[in-house]
Amino acid sequence: MSPRVCATRAGWCAASATLFVLVSCTTTAFVVTKNSPWSIFLVVTPLGVKLLERLYIAPLMNFRHTIDIVLSVYDEPPQLLLSHLETCCPKDTCRVFIYTSFAESARRSHSHERQQRGAYTKDEWSAVTTNFTKTVDVVNNEWTGAEATGYMKHIVEHYQDLAEVLVFAHGHVKSRHSRELCTAIQRGLGRLRDNVDLPTFVNINNWHQRRCVSRTRVRGQYATKELRDALYAAWHTLVSGDSVAEPARFTWECCAQFVTTRASIRQRSHKAWSHMLDVMSQGTYGGGLVAGFLWEYLWPTLIDEHGNVGKAAC
């Protein structure tokens, strides 16, 4: 029985068991099988997770497809965010689109400077020099009170010019939602792999409980019958002429940051997305044809209806 050798933070060891779990005295747990190629299946500790990220997540610099990073920003300092993106956005294949969307009605802001000043202007964002291509625009955040305004405007205005892969994210380097922005993006691209021609929706936030609502059941934190009814009503308002039947269920995770593909977005026509933007423009965070807070729950199904329906049961 030939030995297999594993590296840990504590050093090296050899073993010949068919299956064993090796736990170093510091951080990392490895599972290795004797009768299969070298494999690392699970890392369960914080430092172990960081180590594994460095081992298996392909940096954006080596990603083979074109990328648009679409950011909805509030009052985050431009220099801090854009300097961070320099570490992971290759100038030849990656573009960054900044949608500054701070408004008095905004419900979300992630900067520690919120008490010190208001939003940074379009000119202030544009003034920061970057190696990657950067486009800055202003959106009316009063329509949704959140990130959805910038996301939808980008889809509609750049429908004919989308990169193969798109990242939709909040404009902060780090928050309670996710790890550092570049790390979150890299993790999402790692899960996407090369399936850029297939519909997909990849959540890039930290783990949160998945919620699910259907006509007959509701499951998960904050999932209620009232929310269920609002989502189905919103769906028929948004895609009534673009979908044969309503989804069997809506399921989502916090917090509206995700990776998707051009192929996913183009499953729906430009006319369909334009209609959604028109509906959005008539809303507010808590009211209108489709209340702004509902968009967070709608994105997964709007972008990958078939795939998302299968991610939960309710």
C-alpha cells in the first residue's frame, strides 16, 4: 500500500489509510482519499478558508473571458475603491462601470464617512486615474432606494455591448455582506468556471439562509405570505408579456451581489428589460408598481428563472 503525503501548516506527514482526516494543530482540516487523485475537499476554519482561496481561486488576471464590473455606489471614497480594483481588474479584459446612486431616500450606505459628508460627485469619481477602462454615470436612486437602479440602467443601456461575464456589486471594498470585493468576485468567477454561454446566477455574498416562497408555502427568515403575494404581483407586472407561466417559486439569498453572464441577460429581450426599467422608474423603496425593496428578491429569477427555481423547495 503506497503512502500518500499531505502538506499542512504544521508540516508534512504520510499516511496509507483508505480515507483519513488530517487536522493540523493550527488551522486547516484536509480530507484525502487513497484511491483517487490528489484532492482537498473541505476547509472549515477561517484561516483554512483563506489558505484554500489562495490555492484554488483563479485570479481575474488569468480569467479567459471579458468582464464588466457594475458597481452601485453611495458615499464610498472613490480613491479607496478604485485602488482596490486595480489589484484584480486587468485592463485588457475588464471594464468598470460606476453608478453613483446616493439619494436622500437611500436605505443603504456602507461607508464609515456617511456622517461626515454626502455622496461623491460624478466628477470626483471620474477624476481618479485607473489602468482599467472606467465609466461613471448618475442614476436616480429614489426609484428603488438601493442598488437595483444602477444594475437595471446598465443592462438596458449596454445590452448590445455587454461583456461575456458581468459582476453586479455594491461599491464598497468590504462590508458585512461579503469579504473584500476582489475576493468575492474571484470566488464567484471560480464557481462560474467556463460556462459563459449558459444561464447562471452566482451569489457572491457571505452565507445567509436561503429564503423560498411559492403559491403554497413560505420558508426562511422574513419570508411571509405578504411578501409572496407582492413578488408574484411584481412578476406579472414586470414580465407578463415575456413569460409563458409564473415561476413555481421564488428563492434568494441576501444581498443582491452576484456574477452572471451575457447569455443569461439576453434570455430576455432588450424590450423586456426596458419595460422593467420603465416600471422601476415609477417606484419608490416602499411603493409604486413594484416596490424598490423587492428587487433584491427578484434578481435571481429574472436572470436565471429555470435554474433558480431548482435551488430550493417550498
